[in-house]
Amino acid sequence: MKHLPLTAQWAVLLFCSLSLGFTLQYFHFPAALLMGPMLVGVVMALCGATIDIPPRIFVGCQAVLGCMIALTLSPTILHVLISDWLLVLIVLALTLLASGLSGWLLVRFSSLPGPTGAWGASPGGASAMVAMAGEFGADVRLVAFMQYLRVLFVAAAAALVAHISMGEQGVAAAGVIWFPALDYRFAATLAIAVAGAWLGRKLHIPAGALLIPMLAGAALHITGTLTMQVPEWLLALAYAFIGWTVGLRFTPAIVMLALKTLPQMVASIVGLILLCGFMAWVLTLVLPVDLLTAYLATSPGGLDTVAIIAAGSHADIGFVMAMQSLRLFSILLIGPAMARFISRHAVPPMT
């Protein structure tokens, strides 16, 4: 694959992504236009493809996703979070404790250095965790691999749960209006996306390219000032580029570097997903949310991919994004302290 010209690699990537993505969508698989490109990207990266998605494009796609999420947010979600604030905080704390336990066990029973295992297991935004990890002595390459491996597992598991939950109620691709008539709202949406992405990077806010357009757009939408216009073709492009960004990170060099501790990494990821799944089930017993919404709200990481899956299903995306955003902010605050604790106390047993 690496011997092919870049134009040929792009052609293969586009053709295979479109084929798999629309095939999954035909069978009503949630987030099909994310999962298809992501899986194709993984295969091509492992085959030696040299394609790279520029960071600016990824940031722009996050901003578009933030605008889409803004259209789904409403004041009712604040009522749920405020009225059940204690339960929300308990679920949040348990999720953070579960990730800390996962990181501690990973460092304890593998050859990974403490900071690397701790940051690799943190359930925050993957790009934010990778950016912060290098400042605390972690191997950024392994942290990136662990974070995006978890994103891949979480996205696949969440999409499968959504598919099972939706059953035959999936939205058929034929019902999608791909090219609606555009007006001034589309221009305003692009302006908000560009400004939000720029401000997020300028202020060094983790996942700011997604969060700032999401909050700004939600404020405009809720107050009736502006209802943003995000056409399906633009969303499809954003989904594809986000999927490619994740998938193409699984290069042979990184996989070989992580191969020694890959079983422990997979075990920690699966264990964390199961723990969060159990908490989601408990959440449905005490809050008026369905299992799919609770599962996506507690899924460990992948803020943008979880949002895409929630948007493609019948989940309450407002509640999902509120819980995911709260966890992201929390892990950014306590992440460094958690990493230091694991590094000092998760000493592997003497051999």
C-alpha cells in the first residue's frame, strides 16, 4: 500500500469508505458513515498507507459536529441534571474511579511506565489526553495508541448497542435529504464553526473546537436567535474525516511498539466498558432515561464519536453530551493528580 501514489491511496480510501459506510447505513447501523471510514482507515494504516489527515481538517470537523449537537440541546436537560445532581455526581465519580482502577491495574500488571498507563486509561477526549500526556513524562505514542484503541472499541460497542436497541426502527438512508436548499443560516453556521474552532485552539481549551460551537449554537438556538443549518452532506464529510483520523493512526510501527502490552491494554479497555455499562444499567433504574442513552452517557471516552452515534439513534443526545462534557472537564482537572498517584503506587510486582 505504501508504494502506491498518494492519489491512488486516496482513491482506495474513498471508494472503500463509501462502499462500507453506505452498506452499513443500508442495514440501519448507527453512525455508519463514521464506522465505515474508521474501519477502512484502520485496515489501510495497517497495510502501510501513508495518507495523513491534516489537524486543521479534523478540528473543523469537530466544529461542524458541535453545531449539529447544538440543534439537539434544550433547557429540559438542565432540569434533569440539576434535579438529580447528586446521582449525576455519583455516576461521574464512579466513572472516574473505574478509569483510575483500569489505569492502576494496567500499570501494575504490564511493562508500561506509570504516566503512560495512567494517561492512556483516562476517559477524557482522546486528543486532549494525548496533548497533556507529554507534559507529565508519558510516552505520547503509546498514549495515543491506547486512547484511539479505546475510541475504536467504544465506538464499535456503542454502535452495536444502538443497533440492537433500535431494532427495526432505524432510519432508512432513503429518508435522508442530502442536499437541502441553503440560506443565510448555513453561512451563519459556518461562521460559528470557524470562529469556535479558532477560539478553542487559541485558548487551548481541550475539545474546544467541538465544545465552543456547541455551547454558542445552543445558546442561539434556545433563545430563538438563530436555528443553525447543518446539511447532511456536510455532516457526512465530518463523520468521514473524523473516522479516517482515528483509523489512520493505527500504523504498523505503533502497533509493533504496543504489541508487548496489547493483551493488557485490551483487557483494561473491555473491563472499563463493562463497568460503565453496569453503571448505565443502574442509571436507568433511577432516572427517566432509556438504556441506550444511559450507555452512551457513561461510555468511556470518544466525545465526538459518541455524539455521532447518539445523533444516529433515538438516544437523548442532550443528556449524553451533558454527561460526557462533565466527565471531560472533570478528568482535565483531576487527571494530573490521578496520573501521579498511579505512577507512584502501581508498582509492578517483582519478577
